[in-house]
Amino acid sequence: MQLSPLQSRLAASVIASCLLLVIYLFLFSPQFALAVEFDPVSADHDAPELAYEIQDAESPEELDFRSSTYEPEFALFDRSIIGRVPENVATIANNQVTKSNLAPGVTMGYVFLASSVSSRETQDSDGPLELRRDLNGTQETASAGHGHEDIVVDTEISRRATKTLWISANTCDQPWRLSSQTTMDPPQLTLYVSTSSDNTSPGPQQGTTGQDAIVFTEGAVMYNVSLDRDIYMSISAPSVSTEYFDTTKQYNFELVASTDQYYYSYRNDTSETDLIWVDSDATAALLQTNYLTNSSDEVITTMPYVVFAHNQDNNVINGMRNSYCGLKGYAQIRNLDDGSSGMITMGLKNGGDQNLTRQEFYVTGLNASSNYTGFLARPPGTASNSKRQTGSSSIGGGVVFEPTTFQTKPDGTCTFIFNMTFCDQTQYAVPGNLTNFPNGTALAEFYDNYTRTMYDNFDKVLQQVPCETSSVAQYSLARDCDDCRTAYKNWLCSVAIPRCEDFSQPNRLYLQMRNIASPFANGSFVNQSLIDQWGDWQAYNSSRNPVIDETVQPGPYKELLPCEDLCYDLVRSCPASMEFTCPRPVTDFGFNTSYGRDLGGGSLSCNYPGSAHFPAGADTLTLPGLAVVGAASILFMVLL
């Protein structure tokens, strides 16, 4: 068939194009990649990088989404190729405690390399989800909905890495002030942080731009920053006056950078108090935590906290009150280096209406008539099992909580007792006599035996009441014999074991003077004007419980009166046949010398089982069957 001139030219062009294509493929052999759907570029234009991996000869080349940080895996190349650490800057690792001494006026630099932490170690469980490929795990084909059945992807759903570096540091030692020269506390260290490669040595010489400066607060600092690049930091010691401070002692600190949470932390929140002062005498005090459990079914076998205590007249820890290592090294009362608790006895105790768990600390070796500060802390490496610390990291080098203050009584009549078997919620100072009862254990045994005897007498009377009968045949449709037993025990333990305050305490409505005609332990007497005014009144000239004057023989003291609701609850809960009654508030020398009332505001204005110096907002106990703790004052009733 004869081709037309136009068809001839077309055929020649097609043949020439095919020959050129064959020559091109033969000479250059280009590689083609599969098209993959990428997410749109984010607003900050941080498009994901593509990384290639060299596979075995039989494995196809594959694409993967990689972290924006390049992490070299070739041992043959040193940092001269992949980047250098600045001179005079130390590299710190994740969760590694870095300790160092620092002379006043000196700055020490550090760097945390973003490449030292894989994205898996820094994943945020609250971050957004994405599909990731697992080149080493089981692989399946993508769903048909994507239209790419030949593309192999991972079925694992993982969290997109949200990297945060948590930087914390504690001051463990500092120059001591010369107390004769100044009342100032030692100046604080400063943490400097830079994320710019233009400022690899942050510090006081770099100005105010391109870096953040955070001054330590009472020996502790916390700061977090996004870990999307290398983080440069330094600790700088201030210049210290040799006139006012002993500069032969340098600063010592511990620095930790963590991708988990703050390794060291402190709480400066006064809305809740974690450590509660229960009571004290001249040489000892009992402190306790808030409830550690939410229900009686929860069991705690390991004590999560420790306590430090320090006399407020001693200034050694000033400037390190938020530092775990500072308190551990210099608090007057602390756990010893050999692991023993020294003057602190710790234990777990259940109590309250719901039988919840607290941790208690019995602190001895205190000075009389002194003011102390108590610090609750979680020691290094312990997980928080407290319901109040659910947001805390499971690891850590020490958490210091908001401190609490407490006082000791003068050497006198009051002796602290606790760990009683019958009145198990009674733990406070009671009228005592060191001659007749040289220690709190013997005194507690006396009070415990007495209250148990009185309760046995009551129980014999209650046994005559038909308790094991139908509800309509019982003495009350609202209360039963178990309620009566509980109400009587709460009342008996609070009334028969008076809560003692030193006679030197200022006169308050809820403090009742007792035994004013008796001599003090040193042989002296109260002011004669008080004896002339109140000496003829039995309520002022004797103890509420006669056996106290007969056996214990305390000197003058003041009693924190029991709460009036203890008496009211007793009358409501027990059969009318037992004829329990309470004094009426209008009777000045019946009610006012027997019971007290709750004044609110967290003040301890009346006594009840489990009472303590609860600050406002703390977990207070309530009287059984009542919504609030009321006032208290009733005549001492004894069933014979």
C-alpha cells in the first residue's frame, strides 16, 4: 500500500521517537518510585523528611516517615562529620544525675543532644494518632479504600512523638552565712537555657535575648522546653560577699534532664496541706499525711514518704527548703545515710469513718518550747501510690511538698501518747507525771486499761437491751446497738482521756484550767490571783476524771474540751433507758466547763477521735453520724 506524503512523515517520526526512547533507557536506566499519598503540609511548613533504607538484595526498596532529627548509625564516622559539641560544654544523658561543685561567680555549661533520644522514648500518650510502618515487624497490605493494594504499610497505630525535655536541679550545698554579720540567706543559683545554635553557652554574659534565665527557688528549679533540637543549658553561681558568707564552701548541685517528667520537683501550693501536725509534748511530735487511699479495700504495703524536721531558729537550710538533697544533708531531723530513720519512727495506720490509710511520723529528740518546720518528701526512685499524686511521674529523684509548722510544749505536765489498743484513735498529749509515769508507753497503758474497764461496765448494761431482734421491736428505728457502742466509745475516749495543753497557753474559751491548786513539776504554783478567783470551783481545782488526780497526779494544765456533738450523738444513739443526758448550753458551769464547740476555719477548738491541727482545706475527720464537728462540753458520765 502506497503511503501518502503525510503518512510517511508520521511513521518516520514515530520510529525515530521509539529509537530515542530505547537508547535513553539503555544508557541511563532510571529508577522509579511509587507515588504515596502525603499529608498536607502543616501550617508551620514542617514537611516530613523522606529517608531511604538499604535492604538486602532480595528486598525491595521502601520508603518510611522518619523523625526530623537525624540519628547516625555508623560507628566509622565521628562528630567531626555529624556535628560537634561546643568546647567547655558537657553532654548530659536522659535521666542521668549530674553532680558538680561550683565556685561563686562561675558558670558551668551542658548540652542535651536531641539525637540521643529516639522518638519512641519521647512519645506523648496524649498526642494525636498516626499510622506508622514497621519494617521489622509483621506487614500487611493496605486497605482497598486507599486504592494501593501493592503498597506495604504497618498496621500498628502509634503516637506521634511530642518531645518535651524536663529540666530540674537541686542545690545540695551552698556558702554558709556568717550569722554575726548578716541575716540574709545565701543567694540562689540560676539556670540558663538556650535552644539556638547561635548561643551554645548560655549564661549571664550572653545578655537577655536568645536564652531563658530561671533563678532557683529555695534551692530548686524546674523548667521544660520542646525537644526539637539540641538544648544548651548552664548553671551559674552568683558572686558572694566574703564579708557576709563563708565562701570556702562552694555551691554543690544536682542537675537532671528527663524526657519523662521532672526528676526533682517541689510543691508550693498552699491550698492543700500534705503534712498535718497531730500534737506534741516537750520532746516529741506526731505528724501524718492526708489519706493515701480512696477506699478501705486499697492496701498499701510500702511507705511512700519520708519527713524532715528543722528548728526554725536554725538557718542552715535557708535557701534549700525546696531541695531534696539539701534537706537530706542538713535538716536537723532526717533519715540517716545508713538507711535508718534516726529520730523518726514511721508507720501506716487506718482510721476514720471509711477506714482509710495514712502514713504517720513520730518525731523525737525535739527541744521544748520550740517552733519547727516539717517537710514531707518522696524519696528517690519511689513511685507515688497516693491518690493525691496521680499526676506525678513514676520515677524521680525526690519530691518536696509544701511544709507545715508545729510547736513543742514547755517541760511540764503534758505527755504525748499514741498506739493505744482500745482507744485506737486517741493520739495526743494527755495529763502526765514523769515521776509516776516516766514515759509515754506506760502512761498510754494506764489510760487504755481504764477506758477498757469503763467500756466493759457499759457493755454489761447494753447487753440487757434486746439488740438481736426485729427492727420494729428495737428501741429505735434509726439507731441500733452497734451505733450505741460506737457513740459511747467515741465519747468515752475523748472524755476519760483529756487532751492536754500547757498551762502557759493563753486563756481561750475552749481551754479549761484544771488542777490550779497543785504544784508544777518544779515545785512552783500558779499565780495566787487565779487560785483566789477559781480555787473554790471543782471544775478548776481538779481533773475531769478523778482517777487522773489519784494515780497520775499531774500539775496544773489546760484541757482542750471534748466536742459537744460527742454527747449529743451518744444520747441519740443509745436506749433512753440508759438515761444519758447532756448539759444545756445555758448552764455556765455545767456546759462551759465540760464541752467545747467547733469554731471553724481549721482551728482545733474541741477534741474528738482522730482530731489534729488540721489547716483549713485539709482532709479533716468528722464525728460518726454527723456532717460536721460541733462544739464540745459535757459532764463526765460513768456507768458503774
